[in-house]
Amino acid sequence: MSKQENIMNALGLDRHPWVVSADQAGDGHIISMNPATGEPIAGVKKWTVDEYEQAVSRAQAAFKTWRMMPAPQRGEIVRQIGLALREKKEPLGELVSLEMGKIKAEGLGEIQEAIDIADFAVGLSRQLYGLTMHSERAQHRMYEQWHPMGVIGIITAFNFPAAVWAWNAMIAAVCGDTMIWKPSSETPLVAVAMHEVCNAVMKQHGCDGVFELVIGPGRTIGESFLNDRRLPLVSFTGSCNAGRRVASRVAERFGNTILELGGNNAIIADKGCDLDILLPGVVFGAVGTTGQRCTSTRRLFLHSSIYEDVVGRLKTAYAGIAERIGDPLDDSVLMGPMVTEGGIEDMMNALTQIKQQGGKVIFGGNRIDRPGYFVEPTLVEATHDMAIVQEETFAPVLYIFKWDDLDEVLELHNSVDQGLSSAIFTLNMRSAETFLSHKGSDCGIANVNIGTSGAEIGGAFGGEKDTGGGRESGSDAWKGYMRRQTCTINWGTDLPLAQGIQFG
């Protein structure tokens, strides 16, 4: 069997009722494409609005039982989901590479991230803490507690087709929520495979309906999420423009949102920084996942004293990357394809604007003449006032700037609309602490001597400004999936009022 057939067979997708061969697919299916070849992989069933309604009803019914199960018991079930994902890590990771195009090491890393967040959620199931407060009234006790919200809507993007759902789903599950997932139409097979692995565990415990999946276009299924008052929370990962629409529509019905939107992430390289860690940090940040991460490095500020040296080294590194572009399932490949033809068009349009605005392409900038959606990693010398620099181009395009004054470069760093991830490479304690201070990076993620890409699950993930302000994954991000309740108990024989008010 071919690699594709082996992957499909290992995950049972070749015999799944929602999946048909590409030549059997019709209007009722979404075609999953292999971006490394430009050829279809399979057709995946497209949900109707009526089927969406049925899925929400199942999730609502499951919530009534799931929320009453003690949180540690929910955590035990999530632990078993983590074990099931471990057993299928290899084919799931390969499926991510096959359908999305990230190299195999990244595909496996994404499934490991889903496993890690399941492990994290197990411990969290015993730590859904509330606070106790001292009451101003005698013989009164005050405390807060957290309750599950209900049915959570999760809308994910193509670039992390498994991990971002797991960030939300594993945490929401131990919190007592049920959920309904709309994956990207570019990566439906990964969603079906993840859904089946997780729900096989849920079936063993009689917990059907906790994880629901609906696949379909945004104009029908996505709109249903935004308008549905039965979904108290919608977690959305996508572009800033799409996020504005999600936020406004959900807010109209007083729903809550967790928004993980675009990034225009930068690395500041200080004079005297360790170039041996700077170079791999920059290259992986800019080229990893073919520049299609929300945390991808888009801007590089080089101190004038190291500018020429680092640019020369980057050209050499990029030349090495260019020789190892190809099938993401090949272990020797370092950069796979863009996910769609549209992504290439966006990149080429950006490069046209770069040249029109006075930028200079110093490496790459071309589509690679071969089947599939392959491009060259691209380096651009630019000025920060160029309009295109203020935008996020979801492609392996890195803008390079020169700087001398730390205060000035921090102003430039913070001048873009997005505020997701950021990094400084420095051996100067004052530079590092300035970068992390109130006058430093305005991003949700700020790193020192680490690149912008590759966050661990233990910290809350998310950004400020046009990135949306949402937080997922670790730390206390779990609070976003629950509702807070303040409780006061009067265990005395009087009924005093707060603030010393006397009545009657």
C-alpha cells in the first residue's frame, strides 16, 4: 500500500461511514486535498444545518449527565483519551502531515501536544479551585465556586488541525462542559480521526455526546455557531478579520468568546547575542510549518553591529532549507507545502506589494515548479513604515530591519495591530528585563533567547490587541470554560445587611 493508504487504513478512515474515495465524492462532501501533490485524498461528509441541530441536541443531553460526574472522574476519562492518542500518535501525526503539509516531525509534535494537554487536564480536574473571602458581616461565610458552562462551540483553523481542538476540548471536558467542533474545511480528515479516537474511549464509559463534530462551510455551519444561544461560549481560531465578525455576532447574544487570531510576531536580536541560538530560533520561527503558524516569525530586528553577519548566515541557512523542500512525510524534508493554492496567491500578492513599496527580496520569493503548493522561503530587507509590514502574510516571508536604540526598536515592535508572540535574543540583563517590563513587549507571549514559535502547553496561550485577547491551554485558562458563582452563607441568627444598611 502507499503511504496515504497505510495512514488511512491505520486510522480506519478507509472504512469510515463519513469518508468516501475522491471519485465517489459529490456535492454532499468536502474534498480533502494533499497539498504536497495537489491531488484529492478523499471526500468527507458535509453536515447540514439540520444535522448540526441534532448534534447540539445530543451535546445538550450529554451535558446534563457529564456535569454531574465528579471532576476527578472526568479527569480519569480524559487520561484514557491521552493513552488512546499515544497508541495512534504515529498515524495521526502522519495524517496531519499528509492533509495539512507540515513536516513529519511537526505532525508528530502536534499529536504530542494533544497528549500533553490531556495529561495537564487530568491534574487540573482536581484543581478547579475557588477562593474564600472574609465577610464584613458576623457569622457569614463567603466563597466562590466554578460551574461548567454548557455546550462549548470550537472553531479551529487548518494550521493546527488537532492540537488547538485538544487545547479547548480536554480542558472543557474536565470542567464539565460538552462541546461541538467545527474544523477547517482544509483538514476534515484529521478532525474525523481525532473524533473517532476520543469517542471510542467515551463510548466505553457510556458518555456519548460529550464530543460532537460537525463539518461544513462557515457560511452555514459557522453561522449556526455564532447565532446559537445554546452555545454560551465560542472558541475561535482564525484571522483577525474573521475574528471581528465572530466577536460581534456572539456578543450580540451576550455569549462569550475565546479568540486566537493573527500574529505579526517579531524577534529583536541585540548586539552580542548568542548567534548559535539566534539563527535556529529565527529559521524555525520563520520557516516552520512553511510560515503558517500564528506564532511564525514575520519581523526580525537586527542590531546594526550584527546586521551584515546575521543576514549572511540567514542566506546560507535558507539555501540549505531550499534544498530540503518536498514531501512532508519524507524524514529528510525540512519544509513542506503551503496548504492551498490560495495561500501561494496571497504570498505572491504580498511580494508584489513589497517591491512596489520599496522592499528588496534578498532570498527566495518564487513558487517552486513542481506538483503541489510549494514556495521558496523568502527574506526581505524592508523599512518598518511599509504598509505590507503591518499585515500578517501567512507564508514563509521574513522582513529584516536594522536598529541601534532599544527604546526605539520596542516602539516599532509594538506598533503593529497584532500582539501574539515576541522574543528578544540578548545576553544583556537590562535589555532582557526591559523587554519583559511594562515598557517592553505588548504581546501575550514574550520570550528571552527563545524564538516566537513553539509554546509549551503549561502556559496560557494567546495575545493582545487584534490577536483577540483569548487564552487557551495552561495556567488558569480553564476559567474561560466555566462560570463563576459567588456564594454567601449566613450561619447566624440575625440578618445583617452589607455596608451597615439598616432597613425597617
